[in-house]
Amino acid sequence: MKRGLLIIMSGPSGVGKGTIREKLMEDKSLNLFYSVSMTTRNPRPGEVNGREYYFVSKDEFQKNIDNGNLLEWAEFVGNRYGTPKDKVEKMRDEGKNVLLEIDVNGTSQVLSKLDRNDVISVFIAPPSLEELEKRIRGRSTETDEVIKNRLAQASRELSQKDQYRFVVINDKLEDAVEDFKKIITSN
């Protein structure tokens, strides 16, 4: 059996990563497995261990760091989140193409630990910062200050897109999904 691919998807908040991921996951011919992250936060109502996250104690998370079992990890609002290497490798050994949706810092961590030729890294970019701002404002869920912070973060993330093997511009959703599919199938 052929070993599966490790595919990283990153991009700024509001660029459409989640929508692209959902469309990719619908295509069974891509043989995709969406990587489940590990976290120290408590499950929310309806969340199932191993489906939304692997819920672990802070000690267990630290053991995974110490044992080199996290491809990447970060801390947000007092909780830790990371990608368990053993679970990713198991899926790849079973021939599944594993998709990670992680930020640019997580991508840097993964690329520093693995052979870059063994990772398909794809940065999803907006057609412009103006268009990204329009999309974020269109959600009508954030204050002006939050939007300004998101756009500043997006600008920082866009400056790091060169560390990725591929860049997909999400100008039109269908085209972005097709471009991403072509990257997977050609590799």
C-alpha cells in the first residue's frame, strides 16, 4: 500500500479555509483524513473525544511534547492545542492522505521536523487584503478593533506565504477547490 500524503493548509482568518476543507472532504477520490488535534481544554457540550479533539490533561499534553509526539503545538487562552504525530503517521501508513489545517507558526514547526519534500504545504490567500476585509466585515460578527487585528495578523501571515510549496488564491471558491485538488492529485 502506498503511504498517504501529509497536506498542510494555512491562510489568514476569513480566507475560506474551512469551506475549502469541507469541499475537499466531500471528494472521496482524494482519500482525505482530516487530522484531529489534541487539546487541554474541556469538551464543549456535544463534542466527542477523538472526533472534534483528543481531550487530554495538561500532564498528558506535556508528555506528548517531551516525547516528540506533536508535529506542532501552540497555546491559546490558557489551553494547549497540537497535532499528534502518532495518529497522523498511523493514517498515512494506512494510505490515507492526511490534511492539517494549521496556522503559519504550526507550519514552521512541522517543516522544521519533517523532510519538506514529504509535506505538501498549501497557503490559501485572498485576492487582496481589501477583499479579505470585505469578507470579514460581511460576517458582521466582529468589532472594528477585532477586524483591524485580524487584518494585521493576515498581513503578517501573507508575508510568510513563501515558506509554502503552493499558494492558492481564493478569489472564486470553485476555482480554489479545483486548484487544491490538482495539487493533491499531481503529488
